[in-house]
Amino acid sequence: MDLVANNLSYKPGDQYHLNEVSFNFKEGNLYTILGRTLSGKTTLLKTIAGLLTPDNGEIEFDGKNFLKIPVWERNVAMVYQQFINYPHLNVFENIAFPLKQRKINQSIINEKVMDALKSVGLLGYENRRIQELSGGQQQRVSLARSLVKNAKILLLDEPLVNLDYKLREQLREEFKNLFSKGLADKSILIYSTTDPRETMELNGEVIVLDEGKVLQVGTAKEIFENPNSLKVAEISNDPPMNIIEAKISDNHIRFEGIDLEAPQHLSKLTEDGLKIGLRSSDIELNENGHEFEVELAEISGSETLLHLKRGDTKIIVSIEEVLNFKIHDKVKINFKVDRAYAFNANGKLASSPFGGLNG
Amino acid sequence: MDKLYIFLKYFFIVVWTVFVVAPFLWALTTSFKDFQSVNGGVTYIPWVDFEPNLEGWKVLIKSPAKGGVDIIEPYFNSMFVTCTASLISIILGTLSAYALSRYTFKAGFVKNNDITFFFISQRIMPPIVLSIPFFLFLSSINLLDSLTGLIVVYIVLLMPIAVWIMVDFFNKVPREIDETALIDGCNPYQAFLKVVLPNSIPGLIVAGMFCIIFGWIDFFFAFILTFTEVQLLPVKIVALNSSVTPWWSLSASALVSVAPLIIVAFIVERYLSKGNLSGAIK
């Protein structure tokens, strides 16, 4: 049972929310839609759910024209980034709601709801009011409500984004377990997120979306190793990949008075206007390195993010420990050029350390 | 500072309470007085200041043939007209408000906000402006001096209140709740009835309360659009006034007419503090 979309477009105002989006989602797989805020992720999920009708294009599910089927007959489930539950019902009634709607026998409902409660770790909470639950618990209820339906298509719209750091980690882990437990066997899971790390961890097929357009499709590993354009490199890395304007000639990369020996995969590039891409984690502090000035230092978890500047070149370095820096401090850094990417003047991948060329 | 604040707070509450309650106490004592007690100087305390009697109250239920005024029929007329018009206004108003809150309407330059404003504008207009059209309208369909005619007019007056309150309320109910209901297998009508409406009870109560109050206290239209066949309570009370002002029965009827509103307010107050939407969206 495939979910196939052809050239979906949706343009309510001046801007495309969806621009010629096509895909072929297969049963039993997890698809991650990666994109920045307002890139069209929610629009895409709502279109699949049937809450929005695209201006153009077709969606077929199981060979049937999906656009002709109203939302309430589509058998999809959706978890929103806001924790949406029915405030007038308690936890049990919330989860039972879609089943009651299908007029299922009460004893089967009881059994299914209890199963769902168990799988999201909320056994014993069935009589609580929604308002009495924490954000994480509310999101679990809404997840349980979407699991209990055995929907053929499960849509998760940035389900973790409004949770605090710790809960997010915990729930992400549980998602992974749920997905791998065979839940996905009979359904299509579509998970949207802005967080590249989430994409890597969920390890499904990734669709990179920007301004309503699909930029790249591939496994998490492929997107990570060979982002096909500057945009994808930016979107699929957090912090975004550093982009440095440099000149490559005679086996050397030169910028801001720094002269680096070009690694083999970059040495043959000769064209003009090349940009070098280097992940923030591929730059390290080194006594013998090149001097940069600290513009900002932020500590995030157990990491320190250094925003550095030299001439017109600005870069971000992430260091796996907590360090204190002052603004205008001078630091010395080394570039792991063997991990550098090159993009040509129109933003396409020219060379990657993993050997991919132009996606 | 805190003590001063508490003092000022309670001082204000006490002053305001006296201001509001005193007229009721005045009416209550007056209703047990007769001509002598009313005109014989300032008196407050029954049995001490004056001898109480039930004449003022008895007059209200006696038939006119026996020298009474019989407010029972106008009382039930008022109740029937107010409740029916309020109920219909709430039902129609809630449906309109939901549509205005959730769907986009466009007819030339007329958009959702203009439609909402049209409803409210019915209340902004001075009633006197509407009185002549209403009179002509009712007379053309033969509903002058009838309960049905009054109900029709009251719906026009009360529905804007319901629409106004409910549009605001529905706008605060996250759209995603309706969408989730659709995804969970409800058609749009079921989503409205099973999910949106149960979460709008506080709004419905407020809207209902305002409709009942404004319907119940209307004097102007009841006065203009009825003559002999049908009388509503406010008109009847005013009609009590004859060459000699019967302060005792006026007071008694005033208390009787305010009573339902006080009861409604006490019941509703309890519901208003209950149930809110805080858990719907964080």
C-alpha cells in the first residue's frame, strides 16, 4: 500500500507552501521530513491528512485517489507539535475517542486503550484530566490516541519541539523503540522535524524540504555524507555547516591569509567561485593553528559553540566540553580539511569527502 | 503597605455592597408597609418602626376584579418570551459564530469581520431607531401584540450578543482541536457537537446569561409592540403606578422581577469558575 504524490502545489498567498512535491512512500517505512520552520512541513502533513486541499497535483493511496476521500474517512493519525487533546475528556476517554467514533465494542476499546497507555508509559493515568498532566505526558496521550487507531498513515508533526531538553531525549528514545517494535510494519510513518540530530537518530528515509520544494531525498547517512547543495548542507547540520569562500589552486586552499594543503578530493577542482563547507565539529582548537577572534561563545548542554571571525570570514566551532571564553579573545584553530566539502558557484555539491558528486 | 491594601480592598467592597444592596433592603421593607407607614416619616425596622402587613404582596396575585393587579400572567409571559428567544438566539448565534470563526466568507468587500460587526451594530444602534421598522414589520405579518411577535423581535436583539461572545470564544479554541476530531473520524458536524461544543460550555453560559438578562429587562420593545392582549412584566410593573403611587406593591413586584436574575447569577457563577481550556494547548 503505497502513498504516492505527484507534483503537489499549494500557494495560498504570494509564497509556495508546497512547490511541485512528489514522493512515493512505502508501507512499513519511516520517512523524516527535514526542513526549517515555515519550509512547508506542516502543510505537507496536513495535505496528506486531508485538512488542506492542494491547488495542483494528486495523491494516491493504495491505488485510490486520496483527494476525493474526506479527512474523517482517510484512516490517518496525526500528532501535532502543540499538545492537542480533548480538554473535556479524561485520559482514557481521549484515547478511546477515535475507537468510539468507529463504534467498536466497549470491551475491545478497553483492551486497546490499555495497550496504548502501556506503550506510552501512562498506565495508571487513565482517569486523570488532561489539564493535570505535564507537557510530556500530554504529548504521550496524543501519541497514544494516534497509535490506538492502527492508522495506515501516522503523521508526526515536530512532536518533540515543544518539550524541554530532557523530555525530548527521553521521548525520542521511546519513539525509536516504538517504531522499531513493528509498529511501522503495516503503516507509513511520516515524521517532520527541524532537528538534523533527530533525523539521524530516527534513521529513516529523509526528505529535505525548503520553501515548499523537495531539495534532496535519501537515507539519513546519504544526506549527511553527501548533501547535494549548500542549502541542504545548512539545513541538515546543527549548527549549520560553515561555508568559507576560498580559492583552490596548486593543491592549496587559501582564504584570509590562511594556506591549507588541499586533500585529494578537493585538489582537482579548478573552477571559480568555489565555496568550502566544513562542519563545526570538524574544526578543533589547536595551539599551532590559525588565529581567530571570538565573537560569541555559547554553552549548550555539554558543548561550547564558538562563533569566530577572521577578516570577512565567520565560522562556528563546536567543542565537546564546557569552556569559558570572553568576547574578543584570540583562539587558535585547526581545520580538518580532509573532511571538507566543496560547492560550486551555483550552490551544488562539487566534491565531498565521501565521494558523492552532485547528489 | 499590605495592611493598607487589604483595608482599602475591604473598604471598597463594603461601600460597594452597601450601595448595591441598600435599595433592595429599602424595597423589601417598603413592600411590607401600607399607606400610613410609607407616608408617616422615615421608618426601617418592622414591628419596631412600623407594623408590617402583606397587602403589597397580596395585590400582585389578586385578580383585577377583586382590586388586585395580577402579575402572574405577565410574569409567565416574560419568562416564556425571554427563555424561548434566548434559546433560539443561543442556538442560531452559536452556529453563526462557529462558522464565522472557522470558515472564511467573502462577498465582494464583505468579509468575516464585517459580518460580525453587522451583528454587533444591531446592539450599537439606539433602540428607538429600530422601533418603527419593527412595528411596521410586525403589523404587516399580523404579529403585533403577540408573544410570537415579541420572540421574533427579541431574537433580533439577543442573537448579536450570542454571536459576539461566541465568536470570541471559538477563536480561542485552537483550530487543531477541530482538526484532530476530523482526523479521529468525526465529520464536521460531529466535530462541532462532540468536541467544540463541550469545550465551549463556559462561553455558552456567559452568552446565555447575557441573553436572559437583556431579554428579561427589556421594557422599550415590550411597551411599543404590545397593547392589551399580551403584557410583559416590566410593562405591567410600570402600569401599577396610578394616581396614588402604590410603593408597597411596586416594591414587591420589583423584588419578584429581579429574583430570577439573582437565582440565575448564583447558579451560573459556580459553572463559570469550572472547566476551562487551559489543557487544550500549552
